[in-house]
Amino acid sequence: MLGKILKTLLVPSIRTTINPTFKLTSTKRTERSLVKAIICAGLDKEADLVPGCIVVCDLAGSFADHTGIYIGKNNRIVERNGDGEIKKVTPHAFMNSHGLRTGITIYAAYSNGKIISSPEISDRASAEVGNKSVYHLIFNNCHRFTAYCATGVEHSVTTFDSLTTILEEKFPNLRWVPVKDQYTKK
């Protein structure tokens, strides 16, 4: 684990810079990194979660991504998990409830410098809680669920990248901002 963290710090897979006004900028809309999380924490630029915001964390050591919708009520995120069930979980469980979930940080989606959220997104996610369907890693996963909640339309979303493409159509200049630690504590 320490080796992975050091590799991330010393050889980031993305280009993150700090401009002279101390705003974190990135070159890729799907980008997240430990370096970015540390810098944002140091500059007090982390996100506060609000009901209806879109969240993501890493799976399998940044190999994959897991997305959901923060609904607020008792600090819960609605997700489609690996057995196809849509359920409410704590942010900690969102990141760590399965062996492949290796999240250290949750990131929230921002568009044009503002967090993406709405009561409609939260309501769509809440209405799906308890539904269960056959999970499929490609064709019926968390990203498809998140795209539906965010847009109100069913999309053929297969990956995090395809989700960001759908989100950017509705929410331009998409970026991912680390969430304050207070939300992710047990």
C-alpha cells in the first residue's frame, strides 16, 4: 500500500498543477489522484456533500471506479452494488464494503466550479432504493444507475469514462473534487 501511495505521489498518472491563485486544475475530466486530494485538503478546497450530488471512489487500487448519488438523509449514498441491489450505504461502506473497494477518498462532481446536485437527482436515487436486477459489470452497473439518476434518462453506460461523457453533455466543464473527511468517517 505504501509503495502505491509513493508511486502516486511521485509519478502521478495525470497532470495536476497549482496555478498562481492556488486553484487546482487538471487536464482530464475523469481525473482524480491522491496528490489532488492532499493539496485540496491543505488548501481547504474540499467539497461539502449536498443531497443529489454525484460521487465516485476508486476500486481495486484505482483500476476501476464506483459511482453513486449522495442523498444526505443520515449521511447516505445510494448505489447499485455488485449483486444488482440498489441500496443506501454510508460513505465509508461506499468506499470499503467489498474487497475490491479500496477507496481512500470520495470525489464529488463539479460543473463550472459548482457542485452538481439537485432535489430531482436525489429523488430519483431514493425512489430506486430496494430495487434489484441482474448486475452486469458492463451493461447494468453503478455507472448506468448514476447516469439515470443524474439525467432522468436511461443510457447505455458501460464505464466511468462513458458516464463522464453523458454527464458533460448536461454539466459542462466537469471536474472531480475531493470530499471533506468528515463525511467519510465511520
